[in-house]
Amino acid sequence: MAKGSVSSSESRTFYDRRTGTRIRQVTTASAHHHHPFFFIPAYDDAMLRLIFISNRTGTPQIFAEERGTSELRQLTDRTDLSEWSMHPSHNGKAVFFTAGTSGWRLDLETLEERELVNFSAAEMRDEGMVAAAMGTTALSHDDKWWAVRFKMGNESALAIVNTDTGDHEIILCRDSIAHLQFCPDDSNLLYYAGPLTDRVWVIHRDGTGNRRLYVRNVKKNEWITHESWIPGTRELAFVDWPNGVRCVNVDTEEERQVTTFNAWHAICNKDGTSMVADTNFPDIGIQTYDPRDGIGEPKTLCYPEASAIGEHWNRPFPYANGPVTVYAPQHTHPHPSFSPDGKHVVFTSDRSGFAQVYEATLE
């Protein structure tokens, strides 16, 4: 296969044996696949395409399922793609990704790859499998601004890139910068993950207002992770593993409980009315719940039966005394997230022996 190649649909439908939920398997090739990280949309807002990574060519490449025909189209053919960096635009015109030391804009009509920015000798990812090692990026909801983190010597840097011109500004340098997310209600505000022991930070797009939004309780040895915005509220949710999900208002700093089950990767729908999360230790399936009522009673959507590798999740916070090496291949994690219309949940599972992309339909 090569860039631009189109192959026939691999779509097949079945029903979860325990919940009866309709599930569509998007990919079937004997290779690993995955959709974007859980807080990055897999679809454009109009849901013309579902964007995913496939290793069917021997290296990770960006693919799209054209949802009108279910045909699969190969969008890249590179040897240096950072697979977890991809971020589809909301308007359906482009996919942004990093490769080598550069940030790129892929035109989804022409498949032209335009280098927006080059960080020269920088390293785009840390070593390892989690947090800063994944190299995730963030795109504002108006598609005007792209946030990219990279390494400059011993420091991490955060750059904001103009998606039209490629003009960019480094707005922050500090010890550690990981996952990035623009506030869905404010393109001038974004969250970023600091060090694993001090994760929850927000900053304005111009570099002002850099501040810690939540202070980890060291006495309780809290494990704070997997942050995501709740649309329409200016609240940032975070997982207090394995004790549930809490959130904090970015303006008032008021905290509240969202749910108390062992939500792992938790994300809200576009309307802020429902959240979805996978689970682990124990794996009780993918759960949906209401983020607004302070109860968050979970309802099982389906059982992805993914291997969800990462034994460090089955013990207390492992990073309290500094970085440790963990084995957690991300394509083995479900990472569920909603479609823009709120009618589907996309997830990844290696239940077949290879990681494949699936789409569960909500009632």
C-alpha cells in the first residue's frame, strides 16, 4: 500500500454478548491499529471521516475510514511519524501531526503535507510509553491554534503554532510538560500535565496565567491522572485513581466529585451531558455516566476485552519517589471517546490478537 491508496471496507457488526450493545469493528487487518488518545477526537465534527493509526504497512501510518462508504484510505507514508501526536481538525479539512522534529498539516483532500514548524534538533517525545513519551498535541476548537510540546536540552517547551501561517511562539519552558488540551469553551486557555507528582496546570495561550489548578494530596499518596475538560462548565475533570473522577472549576477552583467507580480514561461528550470511561483492576467494561449529578452512577456499555497492559496500575502510585520504567503499550488500552454527535463511542481492543478499532452505538 502507499499514500492515497483506497481499500474496501473492513466493517463488520456484532453485538456485545452481555449488554446487547451494537458494535461495529472498523479494522480487521493483521496489524495493530488505534484511534487517537482518548481526549483527542477521532472524527471531524461532521463525522465524514474516522481517523486512526494502522501498522498494516509495517510502520505506523495515518488512515481514514470514509464513513459514507466505509472505505479505508491511507493518508501518510512516512518512517518518522509520531503516532500519538495526530489531531484531526474539527472542520474536517486537515490532520495535524509531528514527525521527526517538525509539526505538519495534512490536507485531507489533496493529501499534501505542509511543514508548519521545525524545532531543529529538538526531541518531540521523552523516553518511555506514558505521559510526555506519547507526544500528544492539542488543537483549539476553532482550529486556529495548535499546541505542541518538545524538549530543549533538559527542559520541556510548549509552543503555540498558528495553523494557517506556521508562526509560533514558545510560551513556556519547565521541567516537564505532557498531555495538552485546549478548553472547549475558550481557545485562549489550555491545560497541560506537569510532572507526574504535580500534574494539573493551566496556562493562557499567550503564556500568561501559568498556574497549578489542583494540589496533589501527598499524605494520601494520591494518583492524579487522565485529565479532560467538561464542556460548557469550564471544569477540568481528573481521575483520582482508582477512586473515581473529580473536577475543579478553572475560575473559582471549586472542586466536586463526579463519580466513584474505578474510571480509568474518562472523557465527556460534546454537550457535557455524559461521560465514558474504560476500567481496569478490575476491568468491569466501558461505562457511561452523568457528570452533572455528583453521583455518576455507571452503566455498562460493552466489554472491550482488551489486554490493557500496565501492571503498575494495580498498585499504589508508583512515581512518588521519582520516575520509574513501566511497560504499558498504549494500543492495548481501550481509550474510549465519544463521536461528535454523541451517538457512538470509539475504542481500541486487542481482543483478536491485534489491536483493532471499534465503534459502539449508544441507545
